[in-house]
Amino acid sequence: MYEDEKLVCEDCQKEFVFTAGEQEFYAEKGLVNKPKRCPECRKARRRNNRRERRMYDAVCSKCGTQTQVPFKPVPGREVYCKECFKQISEAAPAADAE
């Protein structure tokens, strides 16, 4: 039913193939518009649109080292560095099994 189709990228003007498999995938997902960009330009666009994650300074509640976390620490709530968080996470399944 679907056949490979050659399209021209809106950004780089290179020709790319919109494969039958991709067309089938688009149809399954209910997407009606053909891609306007080649796979490389789509990838670059997604990479550029990704926002930088803001990091906040904090002190680990367990070991006291200075660390950074991807959320704003709330007074009275514990914050852990990567190492302590990993230790606590690994120990939690063992505690649940008891």
C-alpha cells in the first residue's frame, strides 16, 4: 500500500526518502502531514530545542558534602548526593522484601 517517497528537506534542501515503513508508522499514529525535514535536521532541531536543566546547590543530608540537584531544595526535606542516593535506592528493595 505504501511506497518510498522522495522529499526535500525544508532546512538543508537535501533530498531524503520517506520510507514505506515510516509512512505506515505515521498512519498508525494518526499523523497526516509528511515530514518537512530530513532525519539529520530533525535530530539537530530536537537537540537544539532541548532546554538546559537548571541545577541547584545543596548539602547532602547523609554525608554533608556539597552537591547539585535538579530541583529546588525545600527546607526540612532531605537531599542526597548521587552516591548517597544510590546507596539508599539500592538498599530500599532489600528492605521491601523483608
